Amino acid sequence: MKTKFRFIHLDRSEALVEHTEDRLAKIEKYELKPSEASVVISAQRHKIKVEITLIGPSLTLRSEASSEDYYESVDTAIEKLCRQMVKRKGRVQHHKSYLRSHKGQIHKVTPELDTVFDETTLKARYRRSS
């Protein structure tokens, strides 16, 4: 993943860049591989604000966090992104699954219908009636 860093009102710190890149590597386990990450770290009076934007082929996720510590701000922003990725991965995995379909909902409510309306029974009934 390509990562762009931008520092506003403070000097570039290689330790902070390495820490952020290590934390961003944690996101790759969610298999929704973003192609680009943009990290903006800015100092505003006594607060450090971190904004992270992930851009991928089918998703754009954004999080921001602020605190008095550089590393705490980065970790909080990454945790927010991880929650968004978990939510996104859950949506992708459960899209149009059987249990979420109309037939799956009926089966969940009344499982005894499955034994009454078996496909082979219905086919046999239609053959006899025609």
C-alpha cells in the first residue's frame, strides 16, 4: 500500500512515520486491500490531530483522532479504521447469504416447513396431478 504523509505545523519525524506504517500494516489482514493511504498529522495548540484516509478500488474510508500525544492519536485513528473495516468485511461476506434471503428467513421462523415442502415431494405431487 502506498502511503503519503503530510505534516502541518510540525517537523517530519521518522519514528512517527515508522510507527504509523506498522499500525497501517495491521489493516491488511481484513483482505479489503486499499491501494493508497493518506496520513495528515497536524499540531493545533496543545492537541495533535491525525487524519487517515484509505482509498481502494471499491472503498474510501476516513478517520480522525486528536489527543495530546502523537502515538495515541495515531493508534486511535487506526482503531477507528479497523472497526470500519470489520464492519465492511462483514457486509461483504454476508451479502445475499441463504439465511438473509427470503427463503432463509422463512426457514428460520418455521423449520418444520422444510420437511413438508421438500422439492422431491412437490415434484411428485405435480407429476401426479398433471
